Amino acid sequence: MNVNYFQNYLETLHQSYANLDKGEVASYIPELLKADPQWFGIALITVDGHVYQVGDSRQPFTIQSISKAITYGIALEDNGVEAVLQKVDVEPSGEAFNSISLEPDTGRPRNPMINAGAIATVALINGESADDKLKRMLKCYERYLGRSVTIDEDVYRSEKSTGHRNRAIAYLLRNSDIIEKDTDDVLDVYFKQCSILVTCRDLALIGATLANNGVNPITGVRVLASHYVPKVLSVMSSCGMYDYSGAWVYEVGMPAKSGVGGGIVAVLPGQFGLAVFSPKLDERGNSARGIAACKKISSDFGLHMFRTGRSTTSSVIHASYDAAHVPSKRTRNVEQGRLIAELGHKVMVLELHGELMFTSAEIVIHEAMVAAKKAEYLIIDFTRAAYISEGADSMIAGLIQSLSEHGKTILLTGTWGKYETIKLIKKRIGYTDDMPLLNYDAIDDALEWCEDQLLAGQASYTAAEAPLVAQNFLIEFTAEEMEVFESMLEHRSYDEGAYLCREGDPGDLLYFLLSGQVSVIVPLSHRRSRRITSLSAGSAFGEIAMLDRGKRSADIVADDNVTCLVLDYKQLEEQSSPLAMCIRWKLATNIGRDLARKLRKATLEIKSLRS
Amino acid sequence: MNVNYFQNYLETLHQSYANLDKGEVASYIPELLKADPQWFGIALITVDGHVYQVGDSRQPFTIQSISKAITYGIALEDNGVEAVLQKVDVEPSGEAFNSISLEPDTGRPRNPMINAGAIATVALINGESADDKLKRMLKCYERYLGRSVTIDEDVYRSEKSTGHRNRAIAYLLRNSDIIEKDTDDVLDVYFKQCSILVTCRDLALIGATLANNGVNPITGVRVLASHYVPKVLSVMSSCGMYDYSGAWVYEVGMPAKSGVGGGIVAVLPGQFGLAVFSPKLDERGNSARGIAACKKISSDFGLHMFRTGRSTTSSVIHASYDAAHVPSKRTRNVEQGRLIAELGHKVMVLELHGELMFTSAEIVIHEAMVAAKKAEYLIIDFTRAAYISEGADSMIAGLIQSLSEHGKTILLTGTWGKYETIKLIKKRIGYTDDMPLLNYDAIDDALEWCEDQLLAGQASYTAAEAPLVAQNFLIEFTAEEMEVFESMLEHRSYDEGAYLCREGDPGDLLYFLLSGQVSVIVPLSHRRSRRITSLSAGSAFGEIAMLDRGKRSADIVADDNVTCLVLDYKQLEEQSSPLAMCIRWKLATNIGRDLARKLRKATLEIKSLRS
């Protein structure tokens, strides 16, 4: 099956707009006139790196003014926001691309997307010589495009030989010390940056990189520091389409930049980069088919940046439950089970999901405060939290601080891969190792830890030792039955680390733990294994393999010195005295009752997870 | 416990910026000078309707130019986008608020946020007379604010008596037929709209309504059609802060509007409305403390509209599994269970989560295409899909169409409350009742339907009838045991709709279904109930209540004519012959084995849900 709705859509769109024959190819230098007016390519690349392209999406052309956005990003990285703002303002001029638009008193260009501003921006690139600046710039393009770039020498020479207006602008900028050094070097780099060869797919990738917070979604390489990305997108949004910028935001609704080579790149932050290439320009210098195609795509898919859902607020809480309803996987004895059912409401779990932005973090805080009214322990799980914004982490840090001050214990789980966020949270709350913020990998480990705090000193049968009569499976045995049953059992001891049984062993033994603790471990490939649960004195195991007459599905390992009584079930089955028959029946019934209880717990857990 | 991180944050912020003493109270009319220069309020309202406010957030003041954004929305609703654009353009003027900025040839104001554009916008409000227009406008404010509004008569008279420049503008507009009727009426409404009394909290609510796609998040009332919301936000973004608009987007990054009364409202789409009120204005006519406070909040919480996560792409698939791992809750007999385990991979479930925007919908399509390579039935669940964008629904419609053409069956579940989306999808694929798109409420119903398709003609025991020997619980019974056991059973018949037992009945009977089907129903409050599962011939029920010696936890109702054999368990327990003892033991063991199998299924389901 090879159908793709959006690829089909783009092909149809391309066909229908190929008939649009408005505008003129740029003619201010003869080289641009060599472009085939019929060239028409569309490309879209998502933040997941999926590429869609149709038509002449691989045709090289000169980037022209689109380079201004890229250079602006370089200038920010090399100088910081404040220094760049001192040289170039960020207000729309309301005028055409070649307007001079300098601030009357300072000589500062109105914005970096008009020629005056772009020339001033080039002057801000690190590098002593024109060559150094150019190298710095081309290196940046390499990271955006995942390949090296070349300059169209003919276009460059032509730009250089006809660029008198730009020379005049550069001297005006030099005159007011906006450019502080030699204007020729700056102009040379400016003419070269306009002559860089790109394809429509390249532009989409530049857009996708900006949409993806500055990381190239195909190579995974960071191109621009994430805090500069909104700055570049802001000037694209307010000034990127010359004196069509207002209408573009109104109708298409994405930060964008166009060039007289016929390219347009538009960015939907967090989603994709979209590029159209077609050389015929409208009276404002924007690609006519480009504008039309972008309008259509935006309107067909409701892509306006201000057309949003309700953030992810309603779904940020993936699941919330307490330990009474979803206890840890640790197998407890009857008394401990009863205590956890009774006290489990003091341990609340909030599983988060999706993006944690301001409003969704606000919901988390609200839910956590509600939960903390009843709970003493709060487990916040980040496993499914795909993104945590810079503000959200300080809100969560504030939450932890407030709750800690009120004597609550907060545990963060699923934080693997969110190291930066956790580091920030720890820093903000002034974390020290003796603080009650605990950082677990798995919810289950955190749950078990909290349960252990609840049980500490409460359980009447300690985890260390339990008599045989405390066993769940032997409920309602008469003294006589108990005596006969005990006589059938074999006493065994195991040292720490010893295997009680191994995966694949025949399942004919039933173990009753008298003292110590064992772990149930499933061997995985490559010598790895996974702990399923732990069992302590008072618990029994082996009943499922016994019922199924199957083999052991896991290893059982002694966590410390362990003593137990073992029933060979076959031996019990061979006895047919009325007493033995009654023991068999009671044992089977008690096992059934225990399984019914576990099934009820599992059903509750499924319900909690689905809620 | 009454701690709230963000409320505390706002209070601290308010304290520190109360010391900022820059700017001047507006003085072009004497009434505005009566404002206390120390007034300072901040309010933030989220799209979930949570309200935060500090300082003078309840102090009334005149809305002034912020009314321009509201009136622009009214004009769009009354005339549509095209007609409004013919009268007022949407380009930033790059000039001050009172600049005249008319297009040279048409006389069209540059945008609706400068006085000329706002006056032209007032002329576009429906209504023959000034009174009609005013009523229309005040009605709109009522919906934004959830209360009626009043006009400050002193300010209004003062605006009217000094508004000569605005009168000049109105005549210029009349001269070029931008205003087509009497200018006095238009100006009167314009002066009145500037004099509407609002509080800082009111402005935050207006912002929250725009952030919430046009629905007031506190009252739930729609104020503005959702497709006009991005238009209003676009003009606020490009022109809302006069000749500070570019820098505002650059530094604060939210569509916003300010007024000379000292108010500023900013909108973070999908998240919240933020308002600051403080009467001292900077040289551009924006509240000085307002600008400073908004900058600080935006920077502290990373709220710039172009600072995004990676959309919700990575988490849009909440869970995906097949019927072999998570079968329906329908209880099947052994043969059917075996078939579903074998064929269940042909039924795939994709549970969606969060926002379905362009890129996340694209992921869904990709995942669905992968799933459809193996599966014949695809269940797409929308229960957790909080928002489906206009473009995403056509992408999903395209997916359904493609897969249907390839012979796949698509079922949509959890679509309750998403009626509009489903209607659109059905329309786009040209849905007719005989098409294989099935619309279920619950995943489980859809799963059961798909399983029934898989089983059709395959299962050797039909659902209609099954002999006693086919019962799971009677495996390994000898012929003699079977005979004795059958003699203990009572034959019963039930008509369609009859109750086999009711919730709360004593649980001492075990039912073996011979023919027909029953449903397990849990009664809820208010005469409602929920179907848990259905059982068909060959199944048994009542074993858990029997094991627990508890009461029935559900009603059992005959779906059609039902025959069954019933065991009174007490009667079995009274018999102590070796044969009876053996039957008791085998029955208990078989029940245990069945529960172990169900527990294994539940554990798999939990694992699938947690994956």
C-alpha cells in the first residue's frame, strides 16, 4: 500500500496552481532573468523529519533575501540580543524592500529584513575579514542543510556590479557608525549571501529547523540556540514579507521570508517548514504562485499560527490514582495488603502527558494541590511528558517547594531523558541529598518506597518472618488439616543470591516463605533481566505453574537468607484419604480466591489507566 | 493548604514593579487626568477559567483603544472578511496611533488599530442608527465579560467635545466613501466605545476568550466565531501596540492591544489572557508598568508565542495494540478464545491523545498505514483527542478513504462530543450507511464487532448452543464424574429480558449456559446502568461470588431466550463421597486455572496500556 493523503494533496495543488501565470521574473540583474518562469516546486518538512515535495523542488536557485533571516540568527549568536538591537531595530517599516528606512536620530535601520538592516546585520557577523565572515556564514548553512553550499558566481558578480543603491545604503550606515568598519568587505559578504544556491527542499529544511526550536530535524544537529529562534521568527513575522507582512500574517498566519529568486519559506512553530519556489514575482517582490499556494495550504488545513486548540490542558493528566487502588507490584502478606488498602489513599500518583507549557503546568499544579490535601506522598511521573517549557519547570519547582514546606513528600519518576529539567528543578528548590525529593526511574519503585513508609512499624507480621498459619492459601484449614498438611512439606533454606527455582523448571512445587525475601526475575536477552516483583515472608508462590501444570515462567532468587516450606503437589494428589481430599479442595479454593482478588485489582488498575 | 505558586509569583512581581514610576497619565482630555497614577493591577485568566489577580485589578477605567480589537471582531461577524478588507487594510503603518495613514489611491486606512481604521470599523457594525450600533456593541461586551457594561459619561462628553482630529479623519473617510453614511453617528459610537468602563480582570477575560477560540472560558458562551479569532489576533499582533508592535512581538511575543486609559491585554492563543492596568503611559501611549510587567512575565515563563515544544507529535498515539493482546471484554468459549489469540493481530487499535493538529495528524496517518499492513480492521479511538483541527479532519477523512479503497475496515470510537468533526469526515468521504465506516461509542464494542467478523463461520461451537462438556470449568471430568455432576444440576429457562440474578443476591449458584446469550450489567445511580460484558452458550458465571461466598456484584439479563444448568454449590459441599470430593477439587482447580488465564490477559492489557 503506498497511499499518502498529504503527498496526493500537494500533487493536486501543484497541478492546479501551475496554471497561475501572474507576475514577472525579477529583472534588476540579467542573471535572474535566465530563470524558467514555469519552474514551480513545493516542499514541506515536519519537525519529525518527514519530507514531502513536488515539482521542481530540487531545482537550485539563489536564496536572495531569505538569507537575511539566517544572517540575523548568526548576528544574534555572535553578539547577543541587546548588541544587535543597538544596530538594527525590529519595527516593520510599512515600506518596500529597498526602502532605506533609517531612524532619524540614530541612523538605525528599521528592521533586519529590509536591505539596510540586512547589510548592517552582515557587519555584525564574527570575523575580521570578509573571508572569515563568509566562512562563518557558510558553516551555518551547512548545518541548516546537512550539506555544503555553493555560490552562483554569475549572480554574485552581477549583484556586485549593479549594487549601487546598496553601496549608498552601506555608506549611510557607515556615516552613522552603524557599520563601524570597511563597507566593501560587508557589501561583498552581502552580495555573496544573496547568491547562495538553494533548492525548495533546502528552504523547507531551514523552515523545519526553525519550527523545531533550532535543531535540524533530519540530522539532529543544533543550528541555532533555542532562545534565539523566537527572535528570528518574530522579525520574519512582522517584517518578512515586506509591505505585505500584515496581510500575510492575516491570511497565511506563519512567520515567513521571501526572496526575489522566487523562494518563500514559511514556518509553523512546533510543526513544520513549508517552502514554495516559482520565479514570477508580484508587484511587492514576492513569488506570485508562492503566495497563492501558501494561502491555499494554510486555509485548507487551518494552519494559521493563531488557530489553536486548547493547548494540551485537558489531557495533561494522563492518569491519577492512589496506592489503595493501584498498589505497587510488590507482593505483600495479608496484613500488609489490608494496611495498604486502608492507608493507600495517602499515596497519590499523577502521570503527566504531552507538553508541559504554562497552562498545562498550571493544571498540574492545581491537581497536585488537590491531591496533596489527602495524600502525604505524591508521585509525579514524567514518562509521557514530551516537552517541558522553561517556565513550566520553575512552576513545578515552586510546587515541590510549597508542598515540601507543608510536610509532603514528592517523588519524581520517569525523568529519564529529562535531565536538564530535573537539574533546573533541583537548582531552583536548592536541592540537597537529604531532602525528601526522590528521583526514581519507575513509578512502581516509587510506589513501593511510599508503601514501605506507610507500613513502617504498622504491619503485625513483619516482612522478616511469618508462621505458616499466616499464609493466604491456608485460610480455613482446621488444626487437623494443618497438621497433616505440614507433615507433607519439606523444609528448605537458601543463602542470599541462591536460586529457589529457574525459568523452565517443572512447576510442581508450591513454596511457602517463612522468613527472608525473594525476587521474581524474568531473564531477557543479552544477559539482562527484569525484576517483576518481590515477595516476603508470609507469601507463597508457584501456584500458577501448578494449576497449569506448566513450567516456571521466571527465576526466583533469594534476596537474603530465606527459609521456606515446600509442597510437592503430585504427592498431595496421590493421597485420597477424605482429609487429603478436603485439603486439596480447600487449597484450590483459596488459590482461586486469591486469583479472583488479584484479577479485581488488575481490573481496577485497567480502569484507572483508562480513566 | 493555600499556596499557589503563580499567585505568589504575581504578588511579588506586582510589589517590585509598583516602584517603577515612569511615564505620564494621558492628558488630552481632562477626565483621564483624574486617574490615580499609582493604580496598578494585573490579571491572568486561563482557557480553563482559572483567574489570578493582584493589586487594582477590580478598579474600573475606560477601555479606550482596546475597544478597537473588539469592534473589529464585530465588523467581521457582520460583514465577513472580504467586505471588511475592502474598507480597512491590515498592514502596520509604522506610525503613531493618531496617524492618519490612508492608502493614497483608495483612501483605505492602513489597519483597524489606528484611529482612522477604528472609525471605519465602527461604520461597519450592523445597525441603521447610532443607537442600534451601540446596542449591538454592548451586547457583544456582555458576552465577553459575563455582565452588562456602562459608559463613563464624563469621559464620553469630553472625548466628544475635543475629538476634532477624529472628526477630520471621519470626513476624509466619508470623502473617499470608506464611510458611506452620516459621520456624526459613526463618531458618536466611536467616542462611546472608547468610554466603556472595564477592569483589569475584564480585559484578562476578553483575552482569555480570544485565547480560547472565541468562547468565554468562565461562562462557556461563544462570543466570536472561531474562524474570525485568528483574524483579530493577527491585527493585534501586527498593529496592536502602535509603533511598538514589532518590538512587542520580538520581546513579549503575544498578540496584544493597549489603550490610553492604561490598560494592556495580551493573548497567548490556546493558553490565557493577560491584562495589566496602570495609567502612566510611555511616549508611544502604552502603559509603562504594563509593558514592563508583560515583558517580565513572558521572559520568566518562556511565554513567547514562537517558543514552542514539538507540538504533541511524540505523544499523539496514546496506546496501540491488537485484539490478540487486548481482546474485547466479551467472554468467549475455549475455541473462540483460541481463534482470537490466533487471528487477533488482524484487528488493530490506535488510541489517540491530545491535540490533532497538522503534524500530529500526519503521525497518526503514518502509524495507521503501518498498522494496516498487517491488520484488516483498524479501530481509531478519539476519546482522549481533546481537539481536532480543521485540517486534521480532512487528513483523517483521506486516510479512511485510502484504507477503505484497499479493503480495510475502519472503525471510529470515542467520538462522543466530536460530532462536528465526524460529520465533516463523513461528508468528505461521501459516507453512506452501507459503508464500512462504523461509529461506536466504546472501543470495547468495536473490538467485539471486529472479533465477531473474524470468528464468523470459524468457531466450531456456535454462540447459539453448547453442550455441558464444552464448559471450561468441567475440563478433565471423567464420564462418571460428569454423570454425577449433571445429576446435581437444575435446568432453567429464561425469556428475553428476564433477570437470571440481580445485584445483591446471595452468590451460591453457578450457572452453565447451554443456549442463548446473557449480559452482565452494573446498575448505576439515576436508573442508568453499564454493560460490562456478554456471555454466550458454553460460558459459565457466578464463580467469583461463589469463591468469595459474597453477593452478586451485577445483574445478569437474558439477551434472548436462554437455557442453562445451575449448580447450588452448598449442595455440592454437603456431599462427602470420594467422587463428590474429587468433583469439588476439580471444579475449584479449573476455576483457578480460568482465573489465572484472565489475570494473565489483564496483565498483558496493563502492559499494553502502559507502553
